[in-house]
Amino acid sequence: MKFKFNKYKVVISVLVILLILSLGYISFDSWKEKKNLREISIYQAGMNEGYAQAIIGVMAQADSCDPVSVYEGNNTVNLINVECLVQE
């Protein structure tokens, strides 16, 4: 028995398979991009919260009118509340 290839069916089958693979890749890439954006957003929110907590801590220490030392690497700056410098 001889099997005949129908060229149109083969071409359509290949195109359908390629379409399914393309849609799968696009869906996966879109999901991955959304996941990365969500992770970046969470990371930035954490950084902002850390900055806020650091500023709150410095402000709380400065309320006592004592100099507050702020360090970054080898650099040090002493801060003091301006209201503490005013003579009454």
C-alpha cells in the first residue's frame, strides 16, 4: 500500500506546530518580564523603607541635641540639630 503525502496538510500541520511554539514562547517571555518587574518593585519598596528608617533613626538621635555621626565607607560627618544651636 502506497502512502500519499498531502502537501497542504503537511504545511498546515507544520505551521500550526510553529504557531503553538511561538505562542508558548511569547507567553513565557511575557510572564518572565512581569515576574522581573514585580521583583524589582518589591526590591525598590524595600530600599525606600530602609532609607526612611535610616532617616527616622538619625532624626531621633538628633532630637537629644548630641552630635550624630554618619558614616559612609571611610567618610564620617557629624550632624547636629540646628534648633540646638539657637541660644535662648
